[in-house]
Amino acid sequence: MTQDTHLTIAALHARVEAIFRRAGLNERQAGALSRVIVAGERDACKSHGIYRIEGALRTVKAGKVKPDAVPVLDANEGSAIVKVNADGGFANTAFELGLPVLAERTRALGIAALVINDCTHFSALWPEVEAVTKAGLAALVMCPSYATVAPTGGTRPLLGTNPFAFGWPRKNAPPYVFDFATSVAARGEIELHRRAGKKLPEGWAIDADGNPTTDPEAALAGAMLPFGGHKGSAIGTMIELLGAIMIGDLTSPEVLDYLGTTTLAPFHGELIIAMSPEAFAKGRPGDPFARAEQLFEAIVGGGARLPSQRRFAARKVSETDGIKLTAAEIEQLDRLLDKGLDAVA
């Protein structure tokens, strides 16, 4: 019988960070990556937890991300646009550097944007969104990916999964947060189906010939589909424009050309837009936070649930009982720590 293990959040963070340090990442890169991976496990988001470690190490080993990168901040004093060049490292490290300046600039101007260039995107966007809401600000976050999604009516991958996230701060409750791929499902979900030997739901993907498929292998060789048909396709295209072209970084087809594979973490830019609800509502009746709570209460009172509530519930459990890992997951962590980059192809 396999035995599950419960680790505290701090203990799992120490293990994950040790793996990245063993693989040659500097303290800033390893720390930022470990925080977001542990957050995924803490919130029961398995597709964005320790499962992602091997992909990060594979990208380092392939020379497509700098393990010792030191991001450079361009505060651009007085401007609403704050820029961080990630120096070829992971986006998470660059975001942590730029966040305090973004928050300060947003409070001063009412709205500001953080542009991250030359970064390797890693994991979900909700950690960034939540970090902005902790500063009492609303946020929109977006980035491209690599070309794995066929636009509606198309038969070949052109768009990325192009995640899009939003957050609204709440004073006495977890923030209102959503984070979703503009494809029907995140690519990681298809990979998890493949590993589990499970078929995909209908409408998720097409094969290399453009035919509908429920086979994960055929889907990974073909293309995913946008959610909501032409609506998801249009939003995905908007993200290519705003989160890639507008900030002078790579589009999803260009990312795929650069990497030559979808087995590595994508290299591109990221756009974070922060807004002050008080600044926007100034001079108008009512407290924007109180009015938002009325809306949330109406949603919940009508029988619906707010997005991310399952994550927040799982987080509470993890904070008290620890994070549950299977024996296979513990073995994976031990192997990665023991072998470092030699553990991945």
C-alpha cells in the first residue's frame, strides 16, 4: 500500500528550492519558481504544482532559459509603464522585482502597467494577480504561449493557449480571481490526460489533419481549440496583440520557432495592468469595494460560486494539515534533488 505524506508549506518550499539550486539556478530564480510551484500544490492545482518542475529543468538544460539571470528594472519615472527585462530568466523573478514599483505607480496615477520582456513564462497567472490584489488594486494579466491552438475555423495551430487573468481585492475575504486559458483547456490538462491514459472530452482538440479527436497523443500532435468558438479565438488574438506585439515581444508562432518544441517552457513577454478602484470611482457615490461585495453576495446568494473558491478552500486545508503528496511524488522530488539536470532528458 502506498503511503501519502503531508508536508508543511515551508517544508515543501525548501525541497523544491533545493532542487532548483541543485540544478544551478541562482537564489532569486530558484526562490521565485519555488513559491509559485508550492502555491499550486497548496491550492490543489496539481497541473501547476510539482508536475512542472521537470519542464523547468528541461528548459534550463536545453539552454533556453538563464538559470543565473538577474532581471533589470526600468522604473521609467513618472510614466504609467514600468518595465522589467527578465534577462532571459523566469518571469516570476522579474515580476517580483517590478511589483512594488507597479503598486506605487498605480496608487499615484490610478492605473499603471508592468511590462516584462525576454522571460520564460512559468505556471499560472493567478499568483501574479493575487499579489497585485494584496496591494488593494485590481489587475489584468495576460501573455501569449507557443502556437498550439487553431483559430476558430482553422486547422493548424497559430495562437497560444494565451492565459488571461483578473483579480479584484476584497477587504475581509480572499480576492475575486479568475485565471483561464483561452483554449478550451490548458495544455497541461491534455498532458495529464495522456499520462493517465484517459480520453479527452469532445470539443477539446483536433488532430494533425484537422479532424476532431479525443486522443491526447493526437491532440498534442494537432491543435487545441479555443473556448467559446469565435469568442475565445478573438480574445486569444487580442492577447497576441497586447501581450506580445504591443510590448515588443514574441508572438506564439515566433515562440514555437524559437524553441522548436512544445516540451519546453515558452519564452516571450508578459503584461500586467493594475488599477486603483478608489481612483476610478473618485467623485462618484458609493464605496467601490462595498458595491463589489453586494455583487458577490448576489452571485453566491443565487446559488452560484465565485471562481477560485475551491482553491481558497484547499489552501485553508493545506495551511492547517499540510500538503498531501503521494509516495510517487515524494520519490520524484528525491530523484530530482539527487540527480539535478541529469534527471531530465
